[in-house]
Amino acid sequence: MNRLLAVLLATTLLGCAAMEVTRDPGSPFFVIPEGSVIELHQPLEIRPGTARIWLQRGRAAPGHDWYAPSCNLEVRTLDRERSQTVAPGTFVIRRVQQMEERVELPRPEVQLAAVGFGVGFRVGDYDDGGMIGMWRGYHLWLESEEQPDVLRMTCKGAFSTTWDVRPPSLDDLRVVFGDIATLHLP
């Protein structure tokens, strides 16, 4: 009984310690707090037939490189005929939702034989041999009185294997935004 109580107490204390780490902006596990503000410094044009624009490496684009951190700014309205513009302004982050997105990559058509030593299980792949990759990140639900059509910004770390994936850090977001936007923490 005493041993069980000691294990439960240790688990609880370790859990509290892990939660404390996430409040450190230098931690790779830092979660952007609600009440933070994204300040957009230049207009962003969303092409017809889409409801988002990607930010990556300080540039806006209709798509993104899977293997580098990125964010996409989404609007509520899908206009199939005309482009939409999100004007410079401030957007308050009202809700932060952690997310992960998994993708199974198909098995390559050509496989090379290899000789080696293995341990009796496979990490990161399904039975059909496809490799599992994923993103981790955040949905930042935005609010602006001047631009109520702006819905959210989704920021993801680089696409990676399941054991190496991480959400974008604050430094990653600074690179993603470049001169386009600034994140202000409360």
C-alpha cells in the first residue's frame, strides 16, 4: 500500500513538473498562451477557390514545403471567383488547440535489399510497409473586430517521423513570419 502511494505521489509530482516546463518560452514544448496577439504587417492575398494562405521562411505562398515549419492563415469565407485580402492589423488569440496530423507514406515501388540486425518490431510503419510521418502544432483561433472573417492560424513544425516530430518553437515562428507578422506574448 505504501509503495503504491509513493508511486502515485511521484507520478503526480513529475506531471506537475512537466507542466511547468511548458510555460518557458525557450522550451520546445512551450504552448502559445491565449491572449497573445499576432500583428500582421502587410496584406496577404488568398487566391480564388481557397480559404488560406501559407507563411513559410518569411514569405507568403499558396502552398508549403512539408519539411520546414509553416503556418497558414485561414478565413471563414471561400470565394471561388475572386481573391480575398487580409489587411494588416492585430488578431487576438482566443483559443489554442494542440494538433497532430498523421500521414502514411506509400511503400516505395523499388526496394533495396539490406543486411543488418533488427529488433523484433518496427517503429513508425504499418503492416503494409508504408512509413508514418506527422506534423505537430497548434490551431490558433483568432479574433479581430476589424476583420471578423479571419478564422485561425494553424502552425506546424516540420513533417517528420513519429519519434522525431515536434511543434514549432517560438524561434521557428519568427523565421516563418519573417517581416510579415509578429507574435506578441501577454
